[in-house]
Amino acid sequence: MTSIVMRVLSLFPMIVAFICGILLLASLIGIQAPEQSEQVPLIPCGVPGFQSCPVGMTSDNLSIPSGFILLDIDATIEWERPDVAWVGLVDASAADTCPPDDNGLTDCEASEFDFLAGGNGTDGMFEHSFTPGDTRFVTGGNPGSADLASQKVTINIECSLAWWVEALLFFAGAGLLGSAFDMNFPLISGLFGRFGKEV
């Protein structure tokens, strides 16, 4: 009777270990978010009417909540016209010193920004791992660019669990499986019991 009860009880750690395994496998594969794209105006640089090279900035912050510390969020940003424009990512605090106007343009040039990723000189794409906090996208024209059209900027995001969460899931799953196995076949506890007697 006792063995039957133990076997029934062993189902619970096995089920939880199975769930841990599914979560770990999904994290290792990664979850791809739907691709996002947007048409962004090109900004002239160093041409008549635009002697300076102003930088455009998004008006809203891209906010990653603190709870997302459990995740690895890897983004790939690409744009169509690296020959005439660049795209970058800066901390949201940059808007305090270089706020965008109603047209999204700042009074600052690229050299006045501390880029987290991308920026002037970047060749059409960059990758960035987001962490909790606020950021903003910025864009500008390459020297001599007079194009007033727009370009498509594409963002691809892949999410997975942080490495330390994956490690916790692995050890938790392994421990639960070992516990379930020992409840059905008390070999491990028997070995420890014999070792204790010998000592």
C-alpha cells in the first residue's frame, strides 16, 4: 500500500520536472517576435539648408520593465539606406539635453550622443541586448546626403530566459526527476543509508 502511495506522489515532481524541461527547451530555441517595420524620414546633412547634421529622435521612450530581468531580449535593427543614413540607440536621458521638436529633430549632432548601439558609421544594421530601462532610437544623415525621402527600418526581436534562470530550471528539473525516481526505486537513499552505516 505504501509503495502505491509513493508512486502516485512521485507523479507530482515528475510533472513539475516535465514543465521545467519544456520551459528550458523553449528558452534554448528562443521565441521570435513578429517583425516590426516603420518608414522613417531621411535627414539631409551638410547640404544647403542643412549646413549642420541634425539628429532625429523618437518622441517616446522604449521602456523595458524591471521584471524583464528574467529574460534575454536580443534585437536586430536594419535599415534600407545605409548609404545616406544611420540609425542608433541611446539612453532616454539623452532627451534631457537634446530634446526633439515637433518634427522629431534635435539641435544636436551625432558627436553629442553616447550610443548604446549603432550610430553614425554603422553599416545598415546593429544588434543590441535590451535590459530593464528606457531607451530611444535616433537617426541622422551621412555627410553630403540631400535625400528627403524615407526608408524602412526593421526590428527583429528574439526572447529567451536569462542564463541563470535556465540554470535554475535545469537543476530544479534534474532534482525533481531524481526525487521521483528515488520515490519509485529507493536506490539512492539506500546507498546513502549504507554509506552512513559504514562511516
